[in-house]
Amino acid sequence: MSKNILFLVGSLREGSFNYQMAKEVEGLLEGKAVVTYLDYKDVPVFNQDLETPVLASVAKVREEIQKADAIWIFSPVYNSAIPGPVKNLLDWASRVLDLTNPGGPSALQDKVVTVSSVASSWQEKVFPAYIDLLTFVRTKVVGEFTAAKVNPEAWGNGKLVLADELLAAL
């Protein structure tokens, strides 16, 4: 039985370095897992006034999360922190599915999650923030988080090059 792994790319920019890393990992998982990418660009900024009735965009991402066996987040670092769109998505996904049961499960409840990051710096600050947040929202954080630096020429040509050692560790 194949594992279903949901990739959450933390940059909404087409061709982002983290998207490029996700594509590399997808290739490494070929034949071992089914990979899908979470499309969350239509999820609005979290607002409790919008929780009911459940917005279609929120219902869609919750459904995708619930179908997954694991979630792999590929995250840039924005101002030495978790990117706002990712935090917003996790806020929505961590809300209980049944609002009449405040202690009930969320779409993220007990999901296996790991994080990788391509950034120029500051992963040492963002990884602990991810661990704190993901633990708080009741996921199962696993594995060594992986960090890659942006190769200098990528800033000019847009092409990320990952070290063979890093790819072997993934």
C-alpha cells in the first residue's frame, strides 16, 4: 500500500526554491509514495466570523489534509519566521471540525508532519517555531528537519541546485 504524502509548499510564488526542492523530493519518492500538492491560495486570512458555514476553500484543504497519511512542509523563511500564508493555513486546518466540540479533532489531528526549508538563512530560528506550532496543533512531528541554502547563482537564474548529500539525507 502506497503512502499518500501531501506537500505543502510555503511559497505561493511559481518556481519558488521550495517548490523546486519539493519537486526533487517528489522524484525521490517515485514508486514509494503518492505525492499531491496542497493548493491553498484561496484560503482567506483566518477570521472566526468566517468559520460557519465552512468556506469552500477551507473545506477543500481540510479534505485534502484528511486524505493524507503525512504532510511535508517545504518552507521559506520570511523575516526569520514561518511565512504568513503557511501559518494562516495551519490556523484554519487546526480548528476543530465540529465547532460544538471545542476539544474535538481537527483535520491536522495526529497527522505525521515534517519540514524542509530552502532559504538564504535563519532556518535555525524557524524550525523551533515549526516544532512548537505543530506540536501545539496536535500533529506528530517526525524526522530531522532539513535545511538547504540557496546556491548563489540561483538568485540570478532561478535554478536551485541541491547538494547530493542533502538529497541522500531526504
